[in-house]
Amino acid sequence: MPLKLYVKIWCPWCVMAWEWLDARGFRYQLIDVEKTRADYDDMIRLSGQRRTPTLVTGGGAVLPDFGPEELESFLKKHSITP
């Protein structure tokens, strides 16, 4: 299941999210929402909010504005493994 991680590269929560995913072997597309307005608008449309990090699954589930504990629970809830 493809994952998209919307981030701002200077955001400490975003860095924690991609480091957490990397350390556990997850594959995902990293999208810096500050590079293009279209990516930022896409994240807002999908999540209904403007904060990062935001994770979107291939199935359309969205985890907006989260910390590492919420990330682990979300992935388990949706049976997403590396």
C-alpha cells in the first residue's frame, strides 16, 4: 500500500516521522509541501487542515498533524507493514 508523507523539511515532527518510518523499513513518498503550492493544496484537500506531518495511505486513510505514537497506532489500525 503506497504511503505519502506530506512534510515541511524544517518541521521537527516531520523529521521524527520520516526517521521513524525509515528506521522500520517503510516505503513512502516524501512530499515537501513548501516546494509547490499544488502539493500543499493537495494535502489540505486530503486532510482538511494545514499542519504537517500528514500521512495518506493508498486506501485514502489520512493521519494529519501527528507524533510518533499516533503514527504507530495508525499503521497498526490499518494493517500497514513495511
